[in-house]
Amino acid sequence: QLRLDYLLNNQNTISGMYNRDPINETDDGLLPCCSADIAYSFKQNTNTSYLSWQSVWGTNTSSEIKYAGVNGHLYNVPNAGLAVPQVYDARVGIKEYNSSGFQRIQANDRDQGIANVTHYVDNFLGASHELKVGAEYEYAQTKTQFAAGGNVFLYIFPYNATTNYLEAVQNYNLNQRTNLKRPAAYFNDNLRFGSRLTANVGVRYDNPEYSDSNNG
């Protein structure tokens, strides 16, 4: 993690932050009954960033521009590879072998920008005012791929001494993308009447748009 605050001059301050959180695990999912083929690797990485610019315009006005973003991915990948199916075997007490069965690939992204201006006014309409006007924009998406190894599950059950019952499940998968776009704007006024009464009035506009797409 890294953070930096820089005083550009008496009226402007720039701040930035970056955080990285990597996770890497191997041979997850091992069982005493089975070989290392049924294990999988788990990898996850998250990156977060933040940037702001604060300005003071005279004695009554200030402004702020901010950006925040996060992106990351998650991998759950079988040791045996993505094309090898998992086998559940109940004949000799072996529960599973050949692969871990599932693979997951997921990516997430989110970005948001905010800009606002604050202005202070005294003795107007019998009150002191803190006026703030601002705008926002947010974009986020999630992509998920989830599937059985080799796109199939295999089951083996003993029927009698010479016959086995076989079962297969195919096309167990998910391929999905979800998006969010959200523009917004707002106006707000914090009012103070004397030393005993405060009030807040404001209006806000949000227009989130969602979309989903599925393939496979």
C-alpha cells in the first residue's frame, strides 16, 4: 500500500493512494482418499486506487475532484487442467479422481468520479448557507465464467459384482457479464438560523442503467 499527500501550494492539495492485495494458494481441496489431481489453485488479486484534488478559491469557495477505482480477478483452476472431467467413483471407496471438477474465472471492475463545489454565504434570507453542487459518474462490471472440467460430470455406481451404473451431466456452465452505468448530480444547502436552528434542503438526480449478457 502506498499513499501520498502533496501540498501543491496554499490553495491546492493533491492526494493519491494505491493498494494491492494478491492471494495465491495451491493444492486446495486435497482429500486423503484421492490423488493431487482433484486439487485446484486459487488466485485472487485486488487493486484499489484513489486520487483527489482539493482547491480553495478565496475565503468562501472550495472545490474537490475525486476518483476511486477497484479492479481484480479470481481464478479457481483445477490442477488437471480445464479440459479434464471429474469422476465420482463409489466402487472401491474412492470418492473422486481425475480433476477437481470446477473452474471459475471472475473479473470485477469499478470506477467512480466525483466533482463538487462548496460555497459559503452569510446573512442571506436570514440564514447562513453552505451550498454544494456536484456531479458523479460510476461504471462497474462483473464477468463470470464457471464451468465443469471438460464440460461434464461423470458418476460410477456399482450395480452388482460385474455391472456398473454410469451417469453423466453435460453443459454445466455459466458465462455472464453484468454492467452498471450511473450518472448523478446533486444540489444541497445546509442552513443555519441563529444559534439554535439548522436545516438541510437538497435535490439529487440518479440514473442507473443495468445490463446483463449471457453466453454459452
